Amino acid sequence: MSSQAQPVLEVDGLVKHFPISSGLFSRSRDKVRAVDGVSFAVAKGEVLGLVGESGSGKTTVGRTVLRLDTPTDGTIRFLGNDITHLKRGQLRPFRRQMQLVFQDPFSSLNPRMRVDRIIGAPLAIHEPGMKAAERASRVEDALAMVGLPRNSGERFPHEFSGGQRQRIGIARALMLRPELLVADEPVSALDVSIQAQVVKLLLDVRAQLGLTILFIAHDLAVVGHVSDRVAVMYLGKLVEIADTRTLFSDPRHPYTEALFSAAPVPDPTIRRKRIVLAGDIPSPINPPSGCAFRTRCRYALPRCAQEVPPLREVGKGHLKACLRDDLDLVPWQSQALTAASA
Amino acid sequence: MTPQPTTASADGPPLLEVRDLTVEFRGQTGKVAAVNGVSFDVRPGETLALVGESGSGKSVTSLAIMRLIQRAGGNRVGGSIRLRRRSGDTVDLLAVSEDEIREIRGTEIAMVFQEPMTSLNPVHTIGAQVAEGIVFHRRVSRKAALAEAVELLDLVGIPEPQRRIRNFPHQLSGGMRQRAMIAVALACKPNLLIADEPTTALDVTIQAQILELLQGLQRQTGMSIVFITHNLGVVAEVADRVLVMYAGRIVEEAGVVPLFGRPLMPYTQGLLRSVPRLDMMSGAHEELEAIPGNVPDPTAMPAGCAFHPRCAHFRPSLCDTAVPGLEPADPEHSVRCARWRDVAAGVPA
Amino acid sequence: MTADTAIAPHGGQTLRRSTRYRTLRRFTRHRLAMFGLVVIVLLVMACAIGPSLVPFDQFQLNMRARFREPFATVHILGTDELGRDLLARLLMAGRISLTIGFAAMVIAVTVGTIVGTIAGFYGGAIGSALMRFVDAVLCFPTIFLLLTLAALVSPSILTITLIIALTAWMEVARVVQGQIRALRERDFAVAAEAMGAPDRWIMFKELLPNAVAPIVVAATLIIARGILLESYVSYLGYGIQPPVASWGNMLEKAQQYLTTAPWLALLPGLMITLAVASFNFLGDGLRDALDPRSDLT
Ligand SMILES: Nc1ncnc2c1ncn2[C@@H]1O[C@H](COP(=O)(O)OP(=O)(O)OP(=O)(O)O)[C@@H](O)[C@H]1O
Ligand SMILES: Nc1ncnc2c1ncn2[C@@H]1O[C@H](COP(=O)(O)OP(=O)(O)O)[C@@H](O)[C@H]1O
Ligand code: SF4
Ligand code: SF4
Ligand SMILES: [Mg+2]
Ligand SMILES: [Mg+2]
């Protein structure tokens, strides 16, 4: 991961607003500000984690970055190419180099297709000249790589469990050896004991293939486990981004602190005082003025309602979007330790 | 502050005694024993966590306690569920009359579900739904009940309860709906609250709110809580005692500290090792261990110990012949494993 | 990653077999649908091979054997006003009615599926333009449309088939459009898009196979309607022209003799009812059996 090398993905000022259609004739001026100015870059071979609450815009970032949605504003550069405004046909050559793994292992596989056709589809589309026998052997290799029996291809998706379907989805995504993988909550829908299997699989293939991954999740522990760097989203904006170790040991944004505090720790000997955020995440149709987090922030000042905090550097590669620098936030470890010793 | 293993455990007999509970569903693919010989006690004032993967029988157990399982169509509910009522009598919930169980539901046992949207009635206001239980069970006037509903909504932390009682469920956020659901459950001050994955559909920050709320309410009212979840982090935070379920059976039962500190059943051990923790940051990938294989198909249960196809300690002809019994490793810690002594002694797999 | 390669998939073969089995069982349990299926099979067989077994030709006149009653002579179902064997005519008419019904269905389903798929897939301007057009055609009273067209073009089997198809494809288009639009939002369609699959692939390989069930149901109902419409226009004299027999024009002729030879009207009427009802029953049964809520586990 040399910092000189060109990033695989560069996102600059990404905005995605969804219009709210309120009936046939009245065109409402309201819109859902799903993503509201997000910038980040992912270096080759890096795993960038994206965390945030439901509705914070993680999926929208993932889908827009892959140009499954068209951004309202901003630029997306993939391997140095500006793909922001490419048409569907023009995007096709890039498609083989960027892939997606879905959250829902049940709706992401076509129920009427056999597994070998599902996994072979990327080949059939991008290498239509390939001989059937070669395709079949590539499919078998892919199945073996994700730890499924070689003969799984003859079956239909509903014959597999959630974890196995997720493996099928990963095999399909990796078929063309993509450069970039966007994994949108790939383990959230799985059983606890299966989650670890899929996380390990992703880490294995990443090591084998040198994949670059945008890993979306709402579980901080999973994200921290998988990612080299972590970006925290709130209401369509990035509020903090840093390498995993720094973020976990030295969070600088009040929202990050609260997220850590809310995450339950699987150790009954630690009973901490949780920082409980009041209220819900506000509506992205009408976000609060100034700092979007101010309605739930325990450190909010009057000026937080006026100024929109820019994402600015507070350490090497550590950025945050909070107006206050005088805060002494507690990383999760000390939250735990103080509680245990008390 | 280390948790006291059940402050209330000493005072008197258990509130609820479940003995040999068995629930069989007859489906098109044959009989499925969703719950198989489950026995446990719920003590007054404690939080008992029921953990296990999806399909392990957690929800069926809780529905059986509420007697909400249809016995028609060849479904069978066996065993006994003895509840110590407020009056001091002990009754078997599986044997009491329809009228009596209806009276018990809501007044003495109440339930909170995972998806509040499906368990709240979409066509009635929140206020009406909270008040309904009060009117039904305590026969007070509608006006008094509504006033009490406002208090309850306030108690569960819904802002502006005066205004919110007029809202319909879809007008509330997920977290608020769950609060409303809890308010409905608490309307008649039950002794036992069964919460089936009450935070699974919620964000961590909202989950923290709901956990805080439930714990606070328990401190105030002294009710017992059966807390069903698959999230071990949540278990560690709320539970006094833990039941681990696998494939319809209890496989381990212990206080929360011994369970996390010295798990004896290989499944529990695997489960604990497969949870990523905040202290296992990037760079420490190796620590995460996955349990191989899948949860068994309920129509094709493995013989003997149902966990044996996935178990590293598996011994042929020992583990795959008879179902191991639930043995006490010490008075407060039981385990269902033919090799628990070896496992506990650290004999390598 | 290797440890679990040996574990057989959850549920495995049993699950898949049982899904199909359950679909089949739901269907076989549907009494009326089974009745419909049996009647349809018998009807098709009778119309296909029956005429060659009956010792009379449908056009063979016999002025000495007019108005023979059924079951009284060698003419099992009797004869008509020109002494033609009624059974032979009914079966040949059945051939025509069923052929028209099937052919109209094939055309309507093909056109409707293509229009519906394109409208559902592209949505936006193309989609809404197509669907507006469909709605406009749907607004026309079918019978009126049918009669106008039948009066304008010279009636033949081909034109009648086309006209019936013309009045039936819109419903298929509607159903398919709705399905495709819903399926488009599913993750597997997004996955295909993310793979860079061409539109044709997404429409016909990914989406359409998932919309087969409602199309099959619609197809069955279209056959029923086709038979009914053909009878109707023929009855009104705009359809199949005598001497070629169709249930509809047989019925029309029989009107004059309603009191003297009621079987002449009764029998074709019965055939129409039987065929139409059977296809409707079959459609209902398929709808229940293929219900995706119970089909997809
Ligand atoms: N097609 C759409 N039309 C209108 N609004 C949308 C659309 N897609 C997403 N949104 C809105 O955009 C916001 C962000 O949604 P997004 O799905 O990106 O969130 P997320 O962070 O992935 O949440 P989750 O954790 O629940 O998956 C939400 O308020 C959502 O309702
Ligand atoms: N009404 C029912 N009919 C048939 N099987 C059922 C029914 N309800 C639950 N089951 C089965 O019982 C088993 C246990 O389910 P459940 O208690 O819901 O699991 P969980 O531990 O996830 O709550 C599962 O195999 C489930 O499919
Ligand atoms: S800018 Fe103000 S409101 Fe926003 S996070 Fe910082 S202190 Fe809180
Ligand atoms: S009984 Fe055998 S297979 Fe089951 S958990 Fe114990 S050692 Fe493993
Ligand atoms: Mg999402
Ligand atoms: Mg459940």
C-alpha cells in the first residue's frame, strides 16, 4: 500500500438526492438527502470500512460509487478514470473490475437460475467466446475457493443456507477477478456462527487476490476487525475517518464516541456507563442546520447550529467534522477500563 | 461494579418453572420438534437470557409460555409450565382455561416482539393500544386509561406523550415503536416480561436506549425478564443467567459470568470465539474463529448430539449415538456434552 | 474455509423436491382445476382424433334425415336442419374454436410479454408511453372493438384469431409490466446490472423466468376468453362463416328451431360452457398452485 500509488477509488464531494414524488402532478421540491457531500479514497489492496446507523447513506454511497445510481453531484474516479457521467453502455468495460456483495443472501440470487449459471453469468457476459468446458471448470474453481462443494452448481439457490448463499454471491462477485469489491453488510443477515465464516472468507480472498474492498456495515466490531481504515457516516455525511487503530484508540468525533459506547461488549465483567444518545437519527429530508449531529450531541454549542463543520485533518490521515477541538473523548477501551476498576 | 449473580435469586421459589417443554409442529415435510425437553426456572427479579442461532427454538419456547402456539393441525405442546401467580397459587399454563390464560397474559406475563410494526395494530393509535390493555384487565374508565397511557409512554421515554398517543404506529420511528410496544406490555405491570429479540431490528444507538430502558424498568418494578437474543454482546450486558439453545435443546445453562468466563459446551465456546470484539482490531484477524458448517436442518437432525457434525471434540460412537444429558458441572452451571469433563480440563480436540 | 466443504447444503435435495411437490399437490387438491384439466384433455383429444372416428362428414347433407333426435339413430347426437351429423360438426367446430383460442393466446402472450417486459424494464418515458397506450386500448369495450374490426375485415380463422389476440394482449402486458417492475428492484437484478449484463440478458434471462407463473395463469384465461369471443362474434354472424362449423354459428342457426329441435342449440351451448369453464377453472387452480408466496420458500 504505497501512498504514492494511484487510489483504486476516489470519491469527491459525492451527493445523491432522491426526489420525493408526492403524487402524479405535484412535483414536490423536497428531496431525501441520502448522501450529502462525501469524499474519500481507497488505495489499492486496502479495506475501507464504512459504518453508520440505518439510513445514514451507506448503501447509497456503495451503489453510487459502482454507478448503479447516478450521483446528483460530485465525481467518482475509478482507477483514474472519471466514471461519474458515463452511460450504461460506456460503463460496461468497468463493470468487470468492480463488483458488489449484497446484504440479503435471499434476494440477491435469482431463484430460477441454477448456481452454476449464476456464478458463470459474469463469464457468459464478458467472455462470450469462452468454451463451455472451460467456463464449467472456472465455476468449479470459484466454488472451491469460497468453500462450497464442487457439485453445488447443479442446485438452485433455495437449497442453500444463508451463509452458503452469501458464499455463492461472493463467488459470483470474484469470478472476473475485480479490482474493487463493495460489500454492503455482507454478514448482517447471517447467524452469529456463520458471520465469522464469511468474514474470514472475505479476508482470505482479499489476501489471495489483493482485492480492494469498501466494506459497509453497522457493526463496529465487525468493521474494525476487517478494515484497515474506517469512515463513520451520519445523515449523509462523513463525520470521521482514520485508520482503524487510531479511530478505536483516539476517536475525535462525539458521534464516534457514542457509537463505541453503544456497542455491546461481549464480556459480562465489564459493566460500563453507556453514553446513551437521545432520540433518533433525524430525517434526511429535513436535516438539522449546521452540524447534523447537534440534535443528539452532548457537547453541542449554540454555534453548532450555525456553522456546518468541514471535514478537516486532526492528525495524520485522521479527519473529523466537528467544530470543537477542546473535547476529551473517551475511546472505548478506557470506557471499559474505568468501569471495570470502579 | 461487577454484576451480582441474581440479587433476587434467593428470595423464595421460582416465578416460572418450565419442565420438559416439547413443541412439535406437523408440516408437509413431516414432524419437526422445534423445542425438545426444555426445562428451566425463571427466578423473581432476574433477567434470563435465551441465546441461540435462528431456528434453535427460542421464539417457540417463548410463544409456548404465552400459550400462543396453535395446537390444531397436529402440533403438539407437551410438558408443564408452572407460573406462581400474584395470588400465590401455582398454575400450569398449559392446562389452565382459555379465560384464565387470557387474564394471565397481559397482567402477569407480557411479551415484546422483534418487529414492533407487525405486532402493533396499524389501524389504532398508540394511545388506544396502550389504554386497551388497561381497560380490558382493570376495568377502569377509558379516560382514566388514556391518562395512564400518557404516563406509560412518558415512562418508556417517548417525548411529548400527550401528542404521541394520537399517532399511528407507522408515524413512529423503529425505536419509538419498540418503546410503544414496551409500554403496551407494561400497561398491567406484569411480573414476567418476555422480550423476543427486542433490539435486533434496531440500530446500536437505539438498541442502547432500549436496553437502558428495560434495565431501568426492571429496577423500578422488580419484574423478571426473559430476554431472547442471538447477540452475545447484549447478553453480556443485560443477563443474570443464560440458557444456550441449539437445535431445540438447552445445551448449557449458567450465570452470565461463568458462562462467558468458562464455557463448557464446545458450541458455546465456538460461539464466543466467533464474535468479533472491539479489541480485535485489524491486524488481529487470526483471533476470530468460525464454527464450521451450518445450523442443522430441523427435518434432518443429526443423531446423538445435534452439534456433532460441527464439533472439534467429536468422538465417534460416543457423541453420535445417544443425546447427552444436561449434567450439572456445578450447582449453577449445567452442560449437555458427553465430553464436558475433557473439554473443561482442556484436553485438546 | 476448507473445514466445511464436506457439509451438505442445508435442506438439500429434499427441500427442492418438496417445493415442487407442494406446488403440484396444491394443484391436484384443487378439485375444479383438476376437473377443468381432465375436460380440456378430453376435449382436445376428441376434437383431434374424434372426427376421423365418426362415420359421417360434417358437410355431408342428407335431406331425408333432417332433425334427427340425439340417441335415436346412427347419428349419435342427431342431425341438423340439413341432415348433417351433429357430432361431426361439433367436433370440427371444436377444432376451430380451440385452435383460435390457443393461437390467439400465443399471439397475445407473446405481444403482451414483450410490451410488458420493455415497459416494466425501462420505465420512465418509454414505459409510461407504452402503458398509456395499453390503458387506452383497454378502455375500448372489447365486444365493440371486436365487432367493428370483424365488420371491417373479411372474416376467416386467421383474422378472427388476430382480432381476438388484439383484444387480449393488454392484460398480459399489464401483468408482466407489474412483475418486471417489481423484480427489477430485487437484488439479483441489481447484481446482473453490476455485472455489466446487457439489457436483453437482464430482461429475458433474469427477470422473465421469475414472471412465468402469472403469465401462465393469464394465458389460460385468455384461451377461455378467446373461445367465448369467437363464439360470440360467430353467433352474431361476423365470425366463422357457414358452412364451416363453429360453436357460435351453430348456435346462431339453431335459434330458429329452438322449440322444434332444442338440442341443436343446447349441444353447442354446452360445449362452449364446458370449454370456457374448464379453462377458467384451470387458470384459477394454477393461480393458487403457483402463488409465489407459497412457492418460494
Ligand atoms: N431510491 C430511493 N428513493 C428515495 N429515497 C431513498 C432511496 N434509496 C435510499 N433512500 C433514502 O436515502 C437514505 C439513505 O439510505 P441508504 O439505504 O443509503 O442507508 P444505509 O446507510 O445503507 O442504511 P441501512 O443501514 O438501513 O442499510 C435513507 O433515508 C433512505 O430512505
Ligand atoms: N408455526 C410453525 N410451524 C412449523 N414449524 C415452526 C413454526 N414455528 C417455528 N417453527 C420451526 O421451529 C424451529 C424453531 O423456531 P424458532 O423458535 O422461531 O427459532 P428462533 O430460535 O430463531 O426463535 C424452526 O425450525 C422453525 O422453522
Ligand atoms: S460540531 Fe458541535 S454538535 Fe457537531 S459534533 Fe461537534 S460539538 Fe457536537
Ligand atoms: S457431545 Fe460430543 S459432539 Fe456434542 S458437543 Fe460434546 S464433544 Fe462435541
Ligand atoms: Mg444499507
Ligand atoms: Mg425468533
